[in-house]
Amino acid sequence: MKKAAVVILAGLALTACGNDDLLIQKSMNNIKDEMLGIQSTMGDMQIKIQDLDKNIRINSENINKNSEALTQLREEMTVMNTDIIELKDRVGALEKGGSSTSKTAPLPSPADDMPSMKAAAPVKDTSGVIIIEDNMQDKLSLYTYAYELYRNGKYPESEAKFNEFIKKYPNDERADNSLYWIGEIRYGTKDFNGAIAKFKELMADYPNGNKVPDAMLKLAYSYGSISDKENSIATLQKLVAEYPESEAARLGKQKLAQWK
């Protein structure tokens, strides 16, 4: 009986050990399955993270592009506004200049609707010339700033900025405009010989520029202002012959009629 009991107990022990091994093996298999599941999930998450990074980069690039586009649009609007004001002033100055052979066309008065530029307050130096600090970098801002100075009666500073524009951007489409406004400054301040020099320089350096007809008209006015009737008439006749459809030519015809 004792031997039988021992055998039974041994059998039960072996059975228990076998069951434990099976349970351990099953648990290990479950752990492995869970690990594989976790690895798969982590792989999916990594792919999602990469997709998110890609989308973030794309969105950042789009934001930068949109920001650059907005900046460029604002600059273009500022310049367009300047061009519109410039055209109005130009027509007004030409019409006023054409009313008499001896009187000087006044320079435009300060404008309240001109877009403000980032510049420090004017400071007078010991020579009495107003100095305006500015940090304009690009050519559009520089031209607009020079023209704003012109409209606000700061003629030495305006001429300096227009000259700076011409020096930096001699081939820009507004280089001849800059020369023209320097001529206008000199004409308006009764420096007629200086005006003649600048208008002739414009015509020589930018013969195909859009300011040539206006420069020819003001050149004729300048000659008239120093009583050089012969050159004034010759310039007006050339203007009417070469640019018959221009506003300058229309005013030139009126001036020729006055000379006769």
C-alpha cells in the first residue's frame, strides 16, 4: 500500500510539473504575441509620425510661400499707389507748367494719403539740411520713399534718394523716373540749368523710357524759363513730331501756339 501511494504521489507531481510547463509555455507564447502586436502598433505609429512630419513640412512651406506672397502683394500695392499718385501729380505739374512761358510750375504739395514709410523723425544737422534716417533695403521701398520725400517738400533728401536708386538700379524701369523727378526738383526750385542737364541726361541714357515725352516738355519749359526761345521751340516741335499721341505733346502744342 505504501509503495502504491508513493507511485501515485509521484505521478501527481509529474502531472503538476507538466501542467506548469504548459502554462509557462502558453504564457510565453501570449507574451510573444503581445510583443508582436506592440511592435506592429509601433510600426504603424512610426508611419503616422512620418506622415505627420511630412504634412507639417508641407504646411510650413505653404505658410512661408503665402507669407512671401502677401509681402510681395503689399509691396506691389504700395508701388501701384505711388504710381497712381505720381501720374496725378505729373499731369497737374505739366498742366500748371504749360500755363505760362515764364512762370515755374510749383512742386506738388504734401499729401496726406501717401502710405507711411518706416523712417525716423527728421533731424536738422548744423548745415540746416534735414536728415531723415531710413532702413529701406529693396528697390521698391527706396523709390517709394524717395517719392514720398519729394511730395513732402524734402527736396535735397529726395534727390539724394533718387540718385541712390539710380546708382543701385540703373537698369530698373524706374531709373528714368528717378532722373525725371530730380529734374522736376531742380525745375521747381528754379535751378533751370540744372533741370536742363537732368532732362537731357534722361533722354540720352533712357531714350526708350516712358518719361522721355514729359522730360522733353519740361526741357522746353526750362529753356523758356532762361529765355532760350529757339531751343524751347525746337524741343517742342521734336516732342510733337516723335510723340504725337502723348499728353506731353498736347501740352507742347499749346506752348507752341503761345510762342507764335
